[in-house]
Amino acid sequence: MTSEISFDPGQFASQLEGATNPLPIFRNAIKQVYQVLKTRFEQGDPITALVPMRAQMIDNLLLQAWKLKMPANAEAAMIAVGGYGRMELHPGSDIDLMILLDEQNPDRYSETLAELLTFFWDIGLEVGHSVRTVAECVSEAKQDITIATNIMEARLLAGQEALFQQMQASTGPDSIWPSERFFTAKWEEQKQRYLRYEETISNLEPNIKESPGGLRDIQMIGWVVKRHYGAKTMHDLVVHGFLTEEEYLDLMDCQDYLWRIRFALHLLTGRREDRILFDYQRTLASQFGYEDDKQELGVEKFMQQYYRTALRLRRMNELLLQLFQEVILLKCHLDEPKPINRRFQSRSGFLEVVHKDIFTQYPLALLELFLVMEQHPELNGVRASTIRLIRKHRHLIDDDFRADIRARSLFMEILRQPVGITHELRRMNRYGILARYIPAFLNIVGRMQYDLFHVFTVDKHTLFVVRNLRRLTVPQYRGEFPLCSDIMEKLPKPELIYIAAIFHDIAKGRGGDHSELGAKDAWDFCKLHGLSDYDSRLVSWLVEKHLLMSITAQRKDTSDPDVIRDFAQMVKNPVHLDYLYLLTMADIRATDPKKWNSWKNSLLRELYIATKQALLRGLQNPQERDEIVQNKQAGALHLLKSEGLDPDSAIAHWTTLSLDYFLYHTWEEIAWQTRMILASTPEQLPLVLLRKSSTRGGSEIFLYAADRDDLFAIITSLLDQLGLNIVSARIETTHTNLTLNSFLVLEQDGSPVEEAGRRDEICDLLRDTLIDPESANLVVSRRIPRRLKHFSTPTRIDFVQDYGNQRTIMKLLTDDRPGLLSQVGYAFAKCKIKLINAKIATIGAEAEDTFFITDRNDKPLASREQFEALEKEIQERLR
């Protein structure tokens, strides 16, 4: 139903006649325009009517202002440019104007124009403007493709039409920026824009205008057609043979959907906001009718529809740019075709089918094409005409196609090629072939997870995992992860890990345990493709257990031999371990590349090495704790002796420490800490040292001081104030009531502390505070980051008894926030709890921390009262 509310230009003009103060009339009209658009949008008016409607309404306002302030015969023109020139104005869109002046005396209207522009501001219109002569238009447009593009979309609003036409003629393709140069420059501009957004449509908070697959991709197409053909509308793409009518309708459908989101976003924020931030995603999802259900959130459905629309638009953009390249740059003078096989040939560096009926006659060519691309890396891509045929015929990939042994052989051959696997899987996804061949994959195309941990859609993440694995096979990247590259080189069947990567998250969003469901899918796929039972079980096991190694490394005490033994028993053999290690590393890096750091790398590497040793030693013959401790002490003593330190002094110091201390630290760390302690005097305490850890991938802060109940809380408060991320903490209290605190920390960007001045700042603050803690300011004043505010995790505390190590394990799940660890530390102090070890893991907006604790007598917590009191204290502090 269309609203009766409207903006009447005639009534507005009559109100201005004779008005002594036009400001209130204009201001009221602007409010009326906004309300009309808002009401009609909420009533469901077509977005294709509302976007130009705002431009038309603003036209009326500006025209009346021009009449009010400018002389009737002024040698000047007011021109709409950019999106406004295209008649595309969303509620918060920029109103871009160019005032065009006569060359003879351009300064004559300076005061009048200043008054006009001030008037625009006074009535509440934020107008972006430029003032130029025709010569200046030519000069500036020659230098800047953006200015040339804006002028190209110019539309006369008021003033001298002859001046406007002169400007159009002087800046047309016959004068500056011929279509070949224009297309090349705009194509490069798009490439740079894609790089700014990491060439992905699936950022957590995409920019609906600038991100790949955004509205700018449509505008890019329009600019090229307008420059080359002088086209007026997008439908001219059909007229000139660039698009079929069906493809044109698909393009317009994408634009309409993105326009509706952008329109709603501007109304919601009251300004020009083109980023779909977490602040707005839930509200938009509800407004667009997406509701939560048992399997997924409404916001996830909404964002998946956005990402799929962006993917469709990006595919269309790729198709059209290739067509433009052939027509505009190559001028249709393509090379003679060079045969590749009976179905494919290359032409001007691109792959094409030998005739348009090839997919109908031989549907298997829909897969073969990607194998050919791998085998011919000299090709630049697939010809646009062939991409169009793929889109038209991909429905031929059905159950019969998938059951054909030739199709199965082709797909496996794609995975076994030495080069090009990542590129072609991504191409298969872009063209919609991967989801046709593996139907379960369709469910994860464009699927997002509403959290801060998974920064890509599931399909994008999956293909990043494959890319990370493939990178291990490339010699030039061998220095990144040498151990992983060595393991990858020795894998008996690399294609198995690629299949596991494709399936590891394929069941997300289907309800139930995605690892178990995905393992079943992987088993069925492997058997369908003729893999042996052994290989099928390996792939299925990898999918089912793909989270096992990361959970063990990040949440368990891997210095405990029992943890290593239990993990080794689940892995079973070195081959399984090799595959799982590589898959885990690739998976974590592909979840959020910016959060991958040397600390996480060291966690996985240490677990891998310890487990490999346990498996080679034999699960029936595990290494005992005493043996591990003796070996580490022997190594540390050897190093200390070589430095001239008295071994008896070291041994005497070690008798004050627990066996856990030696299990956790390397022999090199033990030697270093022992040397520092024995070299210090009581007057030098507290001892505070910082060094880069050579094995653990961060910076180690070592403190040797008198024990006190709130020491952990004090230290963590200070480290939080300093902007350091604590990833591990080890607390060892000696029999002499002195405590050894070892914190592994990272800077905010995940790097170790490097700068000498920064190290001094950290050590000085810690030392001064520990000398006089009562006078220190321990309040953590860092603000909660904007993104974290949109996620809420109820605080959950679980206790598990670890009687073998005489301790209790406390698992804390809560919102990540500044000062979290210090509040937990104060709770420990109040409840008389001793902290032995802590593993700190931040998963997106959630903190998943594990604390290994005892009572004051070094015993596990035993009574219900102890558990209840500690949980209550933590819950109250974290509210």
C-alpha cells in the first residue's frame, strides 16, 4: 500500500513567495522529505522509487534556494554530480554539487555563492561542493580519475545550459580519458579497493558500498558502459549485448536488495553509514523479517543473504569486466584459438570452450575445465563467454553426474595437482560449481557466525584452510613454518588433508555437533570417490577431531605428562598426529589471520613434539614425572656449570620448589631463572625481569618477590593498564614464602615486547608497585572495545578435580573485558585460594580461561562451601 504522505513542490514554492524568513520553511521541508521517505520505506514502497524520489525532492529544494540567492541571468550553473547526478540518493547520502562558472569573470559571484552555500548549511543540508570553470574541470579531471568520474555523471539542476553542455563536451571521452584509458584506470582502482578489503566479501562488518560485491561494483560497470557507449541506463548492457535479459534482472535484483539495506541503515543511524556494524546487524535482521530458530540466529540468516547477494554481484562484475576487456582494450581483435584438447582452447590468454554446446554434449567438462586451468598455469583466467555458459549449465551437475566415476576421478585429480588447487577451488566456489558437486557445501556459502572469533563466512574460511595447507608445499614460503613444511612434504597422501579441510566445517548451521555430522559427510564422500576404508576413516576422523588439538593446546596443562598421554591415546599413531597438526594449524590461522601469533604456534608445536615423542616411545611405556624432572635438572645444571655457577647452590634452591615447576619450564628457563635468583640479594627484591621467550613465542615477565595473597591481582591489573595481553601465568611459591611468577605476555598486535624503552616502562612500574602496593592506582580504566559491547556471555564456572596432581581445575567462561584477570585474582585472595598455573584464551568476545588452583595447604578444594564461596565471589565481581 502506497502512503498518501507526499512532498508537494508547488506548495513549497508558494510558501516561499513573499516569505520574509525562508529558513523555517526550508527546514520544515527537509524534515518533511525525510519523514515521507521513512514512512514510505516502512510501508514497503519499492526501493527503486524511493532512491530517485529523494534526489527529486532535494532537486526542488536546491532549485528554490538557487532562485532565492542567484541572479536570474547569472553566467553560472548548479550541477548534481556523483551519485546525486545519477539520481541515487539514500537518506544519508552525500549531496554532491558542482557550481560551474563562466571563464570571463569567475569571481563576480564569489559573495553570492558564499551566501548560497552558507544558506544550504543553515537549512540543514550537508552539501559537498566544488566551484570550477570549464577549464578547471578539464584540468582537474585529467589529473584525477575520481573527478572525471563524478563529472561524467553530471546533471544540470539550474543555470546556464550552454555552460553545462560546454563542460560535458570538454570532458567527454573524445577530449580526455578515452574509454580505453578510463577502463584501465577504473579496473586498477577496483583492484586497489578490493585489496583494502582483503579481497573478501565476508568481513564481519562489511561496507555495503565499498566492499567487494558491494554497490561500488555495480557503479563500476555503469561508469564503463557510460564512458564507452554513452549509455544512459544499466539496461543498455542488454542493448549492447553485454548481458542477457535474465542476467540484467539478476543484477538489478542484487542492487535492489543492497539498496534496501543501505536505505534502512541510513534511517537507523540518522546519517550516512555504509558499514553493517554489529551495532546494527540484529536490528536490521529483525526489520527484514529474519527470526531466530533452533539452528541459527536471525542475524546469521540476514548476513548470509547479504553475503550471497554480494557473491552474486561479484560474479557478475567479473563476467562484465572480462567482456569489457575484450571489447574495449582488445577491440574484439582476439588471437586465433590454440587447441588444448577436444573441448577447450585458449584465446588471448583465456580458456574457452571450443563451441557453445560443449557442456550440453559433455557435462563432465564442467569439472574438467578447472583441471585444465591447473594444468595450464600460463592462462590468465576463463573467458567471459565460457563463464556465462558455466552459469547456464551448472544445473547439469545432479545426482547422476556425481555418481559418474569419470566425474569422481576428475574431482580427485583436481585435488592431486601440484599447483593451482586453491585458485581453482575458489573459482569453483565463485562460479557455483563447488556447491553443485558437493551439495552440503551450499549450506555454508555465505554463512556467517555471529561472533568475533570467526571473521569470515564458513565457505571463505574453508578455502582459506586449504590455502594455508597448500602454502606449506610452496618452496618460497618454507621459512614461515619449517616444521609444518617438512611434515607436509612427507604426507603419504596430501589430497586426504584437503578433503578433510573442505569438510571440517561443512555441517555448521545444520543443528547438532557439526564435527560429527561433517565426519559422516566426509566418510560418504570418500567412499563415493573410491578411497580405501583406511583413508576414508582417516579423513572422517580428522573432521570429527579437528578441534581436539587446539582445545588441548589452549585449555589444558600440556606440561602434565598425563595430558600428553591422554592426547596421544586419542591420536593413536604418528600419521594421524601429522595430519591433525597441519589441519589444526591451518584452521586456526584461517579463523582470524590477525589473531594468529607466535604464542599459538608454539603451543601447537610443543604439543606436537611431546605427543610425537610419547607415540614413538610407546603408549605402554610412558615417561614418568621423575624422569622428566631429572632430565630437565641435569640440562639446567650443565648450562649453569658452564657459566661457572656453583651447582650446590642451584640444587639447594631447587629443593624449595615443587615438581610442577620443573614440569612446566624448559631446562633453559630453569637455568636462567635460577641464575637471576642466586645473583640477587634480599635488598634487590622484588626482582622484576623481562625477556623475549625463545621457545614460547612471546615475552616472559619474571618476578621474584615476597608472597602475598593479592599478588596475582596486583600484577594482572598493572599488565592490563600497560595494554599487555596475558596468555599464560605460572605461580610458584617456595618453602621460604617467596614466590616465582612467570607471565607470558604479548602486545595488542600479538607480537612480543621489542622496544627497550617499553621493557623498562613495564619493569619499572611492576617493581615500584610491588615495593609500595598500597599507594598504587590499580584500577583498570581501559574502555571495553565497541565490538565487545554487542555480545553477552553469561559467566559460567566449572570445577574439575585433578587428584593425580593434587589440584583443582577451574574453568571460567565469561565476557572478555578489561581487568578480568585482576578481578579473578582478588576473588582468589579473598577465598584463600592459591593459583599455580593459568592458561588464558580469548575466543572472539569470550574469555575461556583455565586456572589450576589449590587451597593454602597445597591441596585440591574439597568442600562444597569452598566451591560455592569462590564461585559467588567471582560472579559478584564480574557483574
